[in-house]
Amino acid sequence: MKEPGKIRSEPRGQTPPLVHLASLGCAKNLVDSERILGRLAAAGAVVGAPASEADIILVNTCGFIDAARRESVETILRLAAHKRSGRCRALIVMGCLAQRSAAELQRALPEVDGVFGLGREEDILAACGLRAHVGIEAGRFLLTPRHTAYLRIADGCSNRCAYCAIPLIRGPFRSRPSAEVLGEAQALLRGGARELNLIGQDTTLYGADLPGEMRTDGLLRRVAALPRARWVRLLYTHPAHWSEALIETFRIVPSLCPYVDLPLQHLNDAILRRMGRRVTQAQILGLIARLRERIPGVAIRTALIAGFPGETPTQFREMLRLVGELRFDHLGVFVYSREAGTRAARMGGQVSPAVAEGRREEIMLAQQEIVFARNRALRGARVEVVIEEPAGRNLWRARSRTQAPDVDGVTYVRGKRLRAGEFRRVRVTGGNGYDLTAEG
């Protein structure tokens, strides 16, 4: 793998096309965007152009839930305007929504010049009038700050939860060989990354599909031992697949951030069974207790679904009560989205969107009080942060080890002579909503 940022950007004998890419959805989609940009740059394109100046515009879509599909279509239509007012000669749609609904997109959006699902990099190059240069290896063109990067360790999912369309879009779970993952990790670190965020649809299942391959705990230890790896974070874990070995790895590996991303989706046993989550409320509560007992300073992030088919007011109240008792460090709530082709879409007892939205708001209000109280309690604590970017005069946006990029609050650090990518211990001075304030 070529190191990030060190890829050829000009072809010989012709004016290189200028490319703009809009990346929507999750971090896994972002990695796909970085990969195609790397391929385009290696084939001779100039990537990163403003949309108004681009010859080619790509939209990497998300098709996970209804709100994400609407955002994807709105983005396509907004960028299509540059075919009339700018120099854009090709608008190309790729990604999860393209994988799931290619025919519908082509019929509904005549402005689009090409629709390509997942794994169609060669076809996208051809649609851009480019081809891969023999002997030039393409790396990822990182869209994150230089000091942080996502490292995908697996793709697809075989859990087939009743509400989720991911297996229909990305196929069954597939681990990447550890040698390949470690090679990419080394390249990212050589390119300047100091924080690696490991991602996959279910990272706790890593290696289960590859006979003789190491599992998640072994991979984490190997990645964390690499030179220059300051922070390593594991995202997208499943509560049914945590092992004692994985908990022990979190406990003993210093560079592994004490941050557990644990999407639970619900906390009522009957709903968990209908969802097909393969875990009970008692198992969830036991796991959370073990994590907090065994991992010093652990922060737990979760995600819940409000308004799943058949969810009664009593079942919702049980989830709301447990949110208050468990006091998660970070929490997000999705309104249930009825996805075609899933088991849940065929279930009776569909909850109205208005009721589901009201339930979502109730949980978020309860969580707001928890977070604000937690932030107040941190006043005076000293924490390590990575400085991200300026946010004002002598004010910088930063993140701590328990704040993941893009999804959690941040820490605003007041201080002089700070610089992006620097790791520094700061003193927490208080909270500002979901964010922390600190002095460095």
C-alpha cells in the first residue's frame, strides 16, 4: 500500500480532470471515498476541487435509512446544478444507495451520468475517462485530519438484525486478513496518523470467518504495538460478541482508548428478541458492569432505536428508565426506519413516525441531563487531548481519548502555541452543552 498523500496526480500529455467528491454516511463510506479518490489521483485526476470548478463530481451515497436516502438525493440534486452553472461535465453516483437502488436513481435523476454500486472502482475510473497506470500503486487520499485515520478491518454483516438493510447492501461479513490490515495501519502511521479508529459492521466478530486468523483482541494488540500508534480506538462492537480476552485487552493495553462503542438498539427483552439481537437485557447489564469494573476510566457510547414495530409505551418506559440508571457517556437515538426487504418491515404493530419521534426526544432529553451533569463533574480533571483545529483567538477544537471523531462532543481548549495534531494534557474547566472546555 502506498503511503497516504504520496500518489501521482497528473497524467502525461493531457489536462488532468478536476474532481470533487461529496461523501455521505458513516466512516465505512468515508473509507470507500478515500479509496476511490486515491485511485482517481493515481490515474491522473486532480482531486479535492471545489464543486463549482470540478469537471467531474462524485457523490458517495448512504442508503441505510430513509433520512440518509433523502440526504443523498438532495445532495445529488444540489450538485447537479453545477452541470448548468459550472464546468461539470459528469455527475457520478456511487455507494450504498447506488448499490441498493440503481435503477430507481437512473429513472428519477436524469441529471446523473453514471450510477455505480459497491466495488465498482474500475468502472468509475472508466466513466471519468481514466484508467489505472500500470506500476503505480494507489493509496487512500485521506479526508480526515492528518493525525487521525479510519482503519477498516472487515466489511459486510451476517447478523441480519430484523431492522437492518446492511447485509442486503454490503453482503455477508468478511474479515480482512490481518497482514493486510497491519500493512495498511503501518502505511497510515508512516503518513502521519497517530490515532487509528478500527471500523467494521461488527468489529467484535473479526477473524471468525477466517480459519486460523487472530481475533479482535489479537489484532488490537498488534495494531497498538506499532510504532507511532498513540491512540487506537475500536468502533462498532456488538454486545453479543464481546469476549473476556477482548475486555482484558482493553484493560492492559495503554494505547487502546478506554472507549467502548456498544450499539444496543433497545433494552427490553421482548423487543430485543423481535429485533434478532441475540442478547438479553440481563446479558447487556452484565457486560456493562464488567466493562466498568475491569477497564479503568471507560466511556461507553451506545445507540438506540425508538418506535420499533410492536414497541408498547411500557416497553419504551423500561428503556427510558434504564437509560437514566445506566448513565451512558454518549448516546444517540434513531427513529425506526421501515426498510424494504427486512423482517421488521413486514411486522405488525408499526409505530407512527410522530410517536417514535416523541420517544426519541424523551430519551435525548434524559441523556442531555446525564451528559451535562457528567461534564460538570469533570471540572478540574486533567485529560489528554489531541488538538484538531483553531476555533477562535487562542481557542482550539480538540478531542479526548473518550471522544470519538464525528459522533461525540469535543473539547475546546484555550491556550497559546498550540498546533493541530499535537497531543497535550489539559485541565477541564467546565462544560458547554455536550462539549467540554479546558485550558492548556
